[in-house]
Amino acid sequence: MSITKRTLLCACAVSALSTAALAQSITIATVNNGDMIRMQGLTDEFTAQHPDIEVNWVTLEENILRQNVTVDIATQGGQYDVMTIGTYEVPIWANQDWLLPLEFSEEYDVDDLIGPIRDGLSVDGTLYAAPFYGESSMVMYRRDLMEAAGLEMPDAPTWDFIAEAARAMTDKENEVYGICLRGKAGWGENAAFITATANSFGARWFDENWVPQFDTEPWKNTLDFYVNLMNEAGPPGASSNGFNENLALFQTGKCGMWIDATVAASFVTNPDESTVADQVGFALAPDNGLGKRGNWLWAWSLAIPAGSDNAEAATTFVEWATSRQYAELVAENEGWANVPPGTRTSLYENPNYQEAAPFAQMTLDSILSADPKNPTVDPVPYTGVQFVAIPEFQAIGTAVGQQFSAALAGTMSVDDALAAAQDLTTREMTRGGYIK
């Protein structure tokens, strides 16, 4: 072998070793929702642009994800470089200095992020998480079943209409249920849905002195309404159903109505995934005439824990996954209707998206109508629509959700569930120093 050739081969080997040494590996913890699964499928597009960054995924069911990332960041475990978290965790964790502030290129255009979504992920004007998708909640329904029941869905229905329609559409012998709602226990599962519903019934978690309110008439009305409606018009085993389970039921034609996250709209109208795609209509979340609708505000977002050893690579990934360019990549591969919704004003100004997504305006209207600073009919000392933005809520909300799930399953009465919720919440709030 000539000296020149040997020298060239050695130089290439040294270069390869140098590249390998410079490569960074990031681990991303995320939820097993459809949009996140799609993001994982497009990872090769990211690594093609950034061959020096290796991406590893940890994909978990929603309740388990919340537990794992909370334990990891609180104990500085360092398992993850990017965490999928939401509008509940971000301000609390940022104030604990557990998250890194995000700084992106000018091209990213932070000002394009929808105001309420951006505000929920910021502290003192600094962004601590980038929204992958934003959501409120709304009614998704079968137009064919509504017509067969002799009813017409209003754009802004009341809970009384929802109950009437659900019972009219129910055909249990043919496994068609008038309504599917979250029943799986968890502060982000059934407690989120029922809390948002309770707001529209005039209920609240705490009065202005942080005294729990589960022993009040509005909460009794809320839980009675929910349990009775689900027993009469809901599917069997509803106390085990969360977002993904109800999505599957709706897509297979077993639900007349489903009130849940606006992000589900692209899945239930996708003919490749939904047997009822051509029959789906949309309406705002219901109200009771008290000035509050039963819709929430949330953003599944990507954040970087302060203990990450690969913060630069993690930031590069977060910017890519939440950029306008990522939306265009999804549109190119999956169609505009499947672009992650609810994060950027420019998406809702895009005529391609407006044409492809019949649910676009309803989604935007739902997001903009949610008011985390004034979530209830009567004044409260907290912010958050479907959650209470205090550190203790994650544990309390899950425990209360377990009581509600038991009431739905019939293993305890509504009165007993509310009494247990009152007792456990009072105990934890006293322990936390909120009440004496």
C-alpha cells in the first residue's frame, strides 16, 4: 500500500472516531398518543439533518409518564433529556429551577405561538417548554345517529341537550352508546374531565380560603349527572376508559358522542383510522347557562430538565419538533389535517389547513375561550381550568379521581365518593399549610 493511500485511510479513521466521539445521545420521554407516535416515525428526518445526534425514545401510557417524569426530575435522576409535560407542570417546575429556559433561533418565531398556549408554558415572559400540540375540549358526535334520533346538535349545546341526545342515540343491543367519557382514574384523566365539567355546574375545588368544596350542592349535581348519564348511555367498563380507549370506541362506531380533547378531531375524521370518519360533527363543550363551558386548556409540550448533560442537542430536537417546518413535514407525509394542532396562529391562517381540517375553527374557538385565570363561576384562589396549579394537586387529583372512578364503577355511592374526596383533600391541604 502506498504511503499516500495509507495516510488517507488513517485520516478517514481518525475523522470517523472524532465524529463518533462528538455524537450526542438524547433520551425523550413521551406519551403514547397518536401525534407523538407520528413524531417518532419521523425521527429519521431529524437525524438526517443532525447525524451527530442519536435519539432514543421512552413511550409510556399517560398516567405512568406523569409519574415517571415527576419522580425523575424531583430526584434529579437524569434519565431524560427531553420530557413531554403540560401546562400544569411547566410553571411549577420552572419556579423550582427544574427546567431550562428555551432559546431558539429567530426563524422559530416564538411570537407565532397562540397566546394562551404560550402564556401557559412561560414564567415571567420566558418560555420553559415548547408546545407540540395544544388543545381544549369539545363535543365530537355522529351526525347520522343524531339525525336518526330526530335531533340537531347546536354549535353551543347545554348539558341538558347532551343528556337527551345521549339517551336517544343509545342502542345497547347493537353496542352503540350515546356517550363516551373518561372514567379512568387519574388527575389528568377522569379528574380533568370531571373538573372541567364541574366548572360549568358552578362547582370549584376550593373556596377563597383553600377550603375543599366537595360537600357542596354543585359538586353533588356534577357527579350525580355524570354517573347517571354514563350508567344509562355509556359503554360497559367505562371506569377503565381514558382518552385512548374512548378514541378506539368512537373510531369503531360505538359512541354517539365523545367529549374530549380537540386534538382527537384529526383521528376521528381520518378514513384510514375511523369507520365513521364521514359522519363526524363538532360542537363547543356544553354549559349550564352559568357563564362557564366544560372545556379545558392543555398543551403537551417538550421541556428540557435542568440536569440534562445534552442540553444543546435536546434544544435542537425540541426546536425541530415544534417548528413550522415540522408541521410542513407532517403535511407532506400525512396530509394537512394531521398536523399537530393548537400551537401556532399561522396554522389557522393557512388555507391548506382550513380546507383539510373541518374542525380547525372549532378547535381554535375552544382554546381561546378557556380562561385559566378565572376558571369557575365563583372566585377561587387558584389558576387552571381542569387542574389546580399547586404542587399538591398531582397527588390529590389522582386520589379524588379514584373516588370518582369507584362511583362510576358502582363500588361506592356518589355521596360516599364526595365525602371521601372532601376528607382526603382537607387532610392534604391542612398538611400542606393551606388551611389551619
